[in-house]
Amino acid sequence: MEGPTVLVVDDEEDLLSLLEYNLEQEGYDTLLARDGVEAIEQTREHEPDLIILDIMMPKMDGIEVCERLRKDAHLRTIPIMMLTARTEEEDQVEGLDVGADIYLGKPVSVSVIISQANALLRSARRYADPPDQIKVHNLRVDRDRYLVYQKNGEGDEEELRMPRKEFELLYFLASHPGKVFSRQEILDEVWGRDVYVVDRTVDVHVRKIRQKIGSEYIETVKGVGYRMKE
């Protein structure tokens, strides 16, 4: 069987070569892009299983690349790992806001990058089970199609599209209405125990979900975490 395909996007030739060699040693098929425009073209042509994306690049930066991919119905569920020298908290929040699954600051070892890539792909496979739907309140969460449907005032369903991690977080909470989960429990279940992400990641994703479905569904339990309202 062929290994998963990873698209590495960076304008540093040394880093591209280093990651290409090490990923292929681990059994990955690799694609390379040196700017944001090429990244979009490669993604549309090959639909990789994972994207490792730098932010500061020529022609189109990683933030815009991520935004465009998350708006594309065919590409929006591809896991994206942001790998960048911009390590301030506001930079991390911006990356998560546009749909990155994890955000790693440079410098970072190749072994950590590969470990996080493996963990992201394991997490993605956990949600590739047979078709399943959850109905809670006026929401229908369709795991097979990665879509959320919400009934409007007239009783008609409106389709809502979410990036992969927003969908998986909503699906997880909707699977356990009324149960409170800490941020760490949510990180472990949705991102996986081997993926390095900070607690703030959960807060950012919950805020984005609330913006799309309304603020009345996911409750904040102060000092603990979040739950789907019964």
C-alpha cells in the first residue's frame, strides 16, 4: 500500500529537502511547494492527506492559503499543520482561527514534526468510520459527509460547513449531551493524546463553532470546560 501523501509548503529550500528526506524515510509520499500559490495548485491537483504549511511565504502567505482551503468543499477537511517562526500568542490564535489543526513554532525538530504528522493522521482516520448522524436540538451532525444541518424558523434545514477540527469537536460534544469535558479531555479525544496543542486551541474552536450555530448550544462550565446543552 502507498503511504499517506504530505504536501510541505515552505520557501526555505534546506527545510524542504530535510523534511522531504525524513518523511519519505517514514513511508510518506511527499509533495513540495515553495509559495502559497503553488500550494493551492498542488492541493487541488493531488488532494494530499496532510499539509505542513509555513506562514511567511512569497505570492500568498500561509494564512490566506489556509483560509482558501477551508472554504473549498472538497479540500476543507485536509489536516493542516502550521510550521512557522511566528510564535506570539496572537499569531497562534490567528492560525487556529483560519482553520489550522495545530501550530508549531520554529525551530522544531524533525522528529517532533513527524510525530505530530502521525498523530494528526491517526486522528483523521478515527473519523473515517461508516456513516453516522447525531441529532441534538435543531442540529443534525453528519459524520459521513462532514456537514452540519440546522433547522431555521420555518423548519427547513440549512447546511453549515466547518473545518475538520471544528466539526470533530462539535460531533464529540453532541455525542455526549449534558456531560462536562475539561479542555484537556477534549484535546485528548479530538486532537489525540500525541498531538501537541495548547488549551487555548479549544477555546478558539468553540468560539468559531458558536459563531456558526449560535451561542446557546455549547455551555461554558467555569473552571472546568465545556458541554453540549441537554
